[in-house]
Amino acid sequence: MTVENQNYIDINNLEIREKLLKHCRLKLGDIWTDKSNRHVIACGDATDLNFLKKIFENKEPAALAIHDPPYNLVMFKTREVSEFIKFCKKWIDNSNEFLSENSSLYIWLGADQRNHFKPLPEFMAMMSETEFMSRSFITMRNQRGYGTQKNWMAVRQELLYYTKGTPKFKVQYTDIPKILRGYYKEVAGVTTENMERSKSENIRSSNVWVDIQQVFYRMKENVNGCPAQKPLKAIERIILASSSEDETVLDFFGHSGTTIIAAEKNKRKSISVEIDPLYCEISIRRLEHFQKTGQAGWQNNNPFEKELKEIIGTEFVAA
Ligand SMILES: C[S@@+](CC[C@H](N)C(=O)[O-])C[C@H]1O[C@@H](n2cnc3c(N)ncnc32)[C@H](O)[C@@H]1O
């Protein structure tokens, strides 16, 4: 989070966190279902097969999984790459268990350019031993980069797309109008120009996404306290391409609950697993807030506004 956000308060500060935990509805092992009975938020470990079996009791398998695991980098504890890959193999096997015969699997993953792009190559090698088929290697461009004058600025986020069986795929379009004309091709004996052949006035979404804004505190969808939040538009794009209405979308690393909001907005069901009760509560509140107000986040405000006022005891406002 940048210092520009004057209202920001770190809800992961240990002392504040301790107090907020008392207001969290879920503890490890709990499973919550929303009032519409379409979204499940489960507090637990994505590698724990028995816990997942409980969540999926009497539920149909998911048509799509979108996972955004804690990378081996920066924010979370660093562990050896081999350990990280063993961890990944477990939740990949678990995904296989709860995905339908014809389904899609998307995984966001980092690549450390200072260390042989780990853990991306190791992850890809591990996936090649599973029954998932590789389909696309997508890069999303961040607006804010990092780097020095001595290297290319780093702005990319990697997204891997795999399938099991033969799931449907619906082409998606960006908001960027097509400007290139003049690609002639003969179709059924008639020479046509590319705009005539096109299904949309806009550019088709490819495996390089440059049209999605990275989340920051001025955006309505921002959820303060969730530093790893993915843009809603990116998750909606995946959901629209790789699932249909009323199908279930699975997310093993819920955090701010972006997948749940994207599912609700697009009439899908969702199952979200998250190990931290604080993030489970944030996801629950985010869904309830969306259902009540239509807002996907709190912008400069905070999901724990009321509690933080009490805890900190000032007129602050919630970051
Ligand atoms: C990178 S964030 C996901 C961000 C999410 N896509 C979003 O848009 O908000 C990863 C999350 O995984 C959670 N997590 C870490 N290990 C986990 C595990 N073994 N099982 C379930 N959740 C876990 C972390 O607490 C963190 O909230």
C-alpha cells in the first residue's frame, strides 16, 4: 500500500489483528454459506483433502477453478522452491478431485527475475506430470512496475490456463476499439476486409492483457487490508470465458473474495477456501456489502470500519 493513502491502517498489524479476530464469524474448520445458498466460504487449508470433501458434500463438481496461491516471494514467508512445489502439487491434485470431467483451471503465479524466474519453471514442470493440459500462458500488465535503470521495468503478472477434458471456451473482447483495417481474405469466393469478418468492433482478448487496471485505493473495488487483491475485471474475464451461468467456480486462496464477487455478478455459484479467518470475514462482508449496495469494495474505506473506530478510539476512518 502506498503512503498516498492517508487513511490506510494496517489491519494485519498484530495487535489490531488480535482484536479484529474476535469479530470474525469463522474459525479454522468452519464452512459458511450465504443466504442465497450460492456461495460457500470455508476457513481452512487448500491442501487438506478431508476438509475439502466436507465442503463438497452434496455439491456438484466445479466447472472452473481460479487459484492465486501465495507466491514464494515478497509478502509471504519464503520457502524452498521444492517445498513450494510440493505444496502446489497437493492443491493441484485436490483441484482435480473437485473439478468436473470437462473443466478449466487458471493459476496466477509469480516469477522471480533475480532468481531464474522461480518458481514458474518448476511449477510448469510439475503440471506436465498431471492430467491437466496446458492451454495458454497469459500475461497481465500492471500499471505500476518496479525495477532500476539497469533493467527492464517489471510489470507483468503471469496467469496459466489448463484444461481437463474438453470444456467450453467463449471468446472475450476488450474495450479497445479495432483500428487496424485492410486484412483481406477470400471467404466463399468473396474478398472481405477484416472489419467485415469480425464478430466485434473491439479487439479480441488475447494472451496479453494490457487493458485491466491494477487495484489501488482510489478504485471502488479496493479492499483495504488485502494487499494481494486481483482486479475484478480479470476474474470476470476468466469466468465469462470458461464457465456458464449457475456453474460453480472454485478458489482455493480466497483473500479479499474477488472470485466470489465476480461469480455473484455473473450469476455463477462459488466455493472459496481461505486459511486466515480475518480474510474469510472480509470475504463474507464483501459479498454482503455487494449484495446490499452493488459496490464491489470500500474504496478508501475499510471492511472493519466500525470495529476499527472502537479499537483505535478516534474519529479515524477507516482505512
Ligand atoms: C495471493 S492471495 C489471493 C488473492 C485473491 N485472488 C484476491 O483477489 O483477493 C493468497 C491467499 O491465500 C491464503 N492462503 C495461504 N495458504 C493457504 C492455504 N494453504 N489454504 C488456503 N488459503 C491459503 C492467504 O491467507 C492469502 O489470503
